[in-house]
Amino acid sequence: VPTYFLQFFPEGGDLVNGVESLVAFKATDQSGNPYTVNGSIENKSGKKITEFSTTHDGMGTFAFTPANGEAYTAKWKDKKGVLHETVLPPAKKQGLILSVIKTGNQALYNLKRPDSAEAAFTSFWVIAQIQQQLVYSAKINMSAKKEITAAIPLDSIGNGIVQLTVFNGNNVPVAERIFFVSHNNYYFNTDLHAIELNLTKRKHNTLQVDVGGNIVTNLSIAVTDESLSTPTSNIDHIYSNVLLTSDLKGAVYNPAYYFSSEEDSVAQQLDLVMLTNGWRRFKWEELL
């Protein structure tokens, strides 16, 4: 019997009372395959707050502001048309909303806190790292401001997943967001020339591979029968493994797709992967 799952992931990790937040969601079956879903968010009195629907491979987002003293439930139907109810994570009274938008060669991160905040939630320490290398650090004072936006330059940051973590005044991690940086310089184009081409059995062939540029290159070549090379639905290749799946918690459906194009639409879809595979909740206290 097929089993269907729907998970919700507030951007930054938590919902906070009175502060608008972006919530991502991911719909998968028991085999990890995505499916299309739509539904609505209702409060505890049954009032519809907002609606949601998938935009790519079982994933999507919606925005809403949780109210103090409320509880929220998602009502949705699976592929068989069976109605389900999923309780959203409870909102916190004291917390921080973290959001990230990439624009040009910088990542803009936004911090929002409730109107009334304890002392520990009026000053923050923001750090960003990629592959365990620190690339950004900042102290943020929000004693007089409820919202602040700052930029992280990306020019000197390599390709891959950046982990942005925010600590409050007590050095406790309160928000985390991962995002993907791509300068589209992790690959190069090759030209294949047939110097000597003989397609009959056991005949000699000479192939020349030109890589161009001044990059020192190690090449591996595989020769396969095209009729036997059938792509799978969950393919992974060198780019996606090195830059994405090896540094990401949880399974990614068809990871190679996100490296198939430099279009903005594909980058936005990759950000859905970031939103639904983030908030690792590392044991920062032990690391500190």
C-alpha cells in the first residue's frame, strides 16, 4: 500500500509568533519519489489562512504569519485523493526569522524579530561557512530595530553550499539557512575529434580530446553502448555529487537536473532543495 508523506520546513528553522515567515514543504512517497500536492493551512478554529501547491518535484513554498496562541494544520490530499492532516511546527514566542535572497554577486540575508524581545534576542552573531571554511562573520545589534538586512559578497566564495548560522546573545544557534553558490566555472567544454574512425569490428580508432584553456586536466574516458545507457530517475553525476549531494543532509531526487542549465528557473528550483534539506541543528555548543 503506497504511503505518502508531507513535511514542512520554516525558512531559518522556526516559526515565530507575529513575524511573517516563508515555509517550504516536500511531498514524497515511501520510496522517496516526489508527487504533486496542494492543500490549505487552517488555524485551530478551522479558518483557512492560506493555500499551497507544489511547484517542482513535490516541493513548494508559502508565506504566513503565525499568531500568538494559535496552532496550524495543513489539510491536503495524496495521489489517491485521500484527505490528510499534518500539524505545522509550533511557533516560538522568542525567536528569529532568517531569510536569504541571492542577487547578483551577493547574498542578502534578512533578520526579523518580534516586537517584544528578550535581551538575548536583541544582539546576534552571524557566520557563514562553505566546506568548513569560514567566509563571513558579523555582529548584529537589533536592540533598536526589529528588522535588518545585510549583504554577503560572493565573488571570493567558491562553488557549493554555504551554511549561514545565526547565534543569539547567549551564543545559542537560533536560525540557520543553507544556499547554493554557483559561478558556473566548475566545468569546461571539451571537443572530441575522430582522427581515425573505423566502425567495423576490431578496427583501430584514434580520438583526440581538446580541453582548451590553461587548466591542468586529468581526464577519464568511458566507452559505452548508447542503446544500453538508459538514464535513471534519480541520477547523480560528478558535479552534483561533489557540489551538492555529498554536502547535503537527506536525499535529493534527480540531483543532476540542477546542473543541467544556468537558467534562473533551475537556480530557483535548486533553492527549494536548500530550503527542504537545511537546518541541520548541529551541536554548536560542543563545537564552540
